Amino acid sequence: MMTAINLQDEGTFQMKQPARDLLKRLGSKRAQVIGWRDMWAMVTQKGAKMFGESYSKSTDFSTWGAPVVLRTEVPLISTEGWILFVYVILC
């Protein structure tokens, strides 16, 4: 199962420690430091691989972090053995 997560505007006000811990278990290196009005995106596969993570810190309380763009390639393998690559772009 592939998971793509994007956080923009303000998503940390109600983000409790269990949610941050889950993101860390899914492979996030930034889950514990995401703060007020920071921008963040992640694409991961549970129990397998982290495909990418992007983060931008807000410079102060009244502004948002710079937009993040995360581009990653996710291989999908069929039951017949062929491989399809899906390109994921989060903005």
C-alpha cells in the first residue's frame, strides 16, 4: 500500500504525538519537527520503502513556509511480472 500525504496551510495545531509517531514509523524524518504553518509532503509504502519527503519551515508566526514540491517514482509490479512506474507529484 502506497501512501501520499501533504500538509499545507496549518495542519499541526491538532496533530498530537501519536500521529507524529505514526508518521515516523512510516519513514518520516521530519514528523517530530513539523510546526506552525510549515509545509510538508511524504510518499511512502508501509513496511517497505520511503520514496520521498519534502519540508519547508515557516520563518515566523505570521507567514507560511515556502511551497514544497515532491516528485518521486513508485514502481508497481503486476502479478504477470511486468513493472509499471507511477510518477507522484505533490505540491
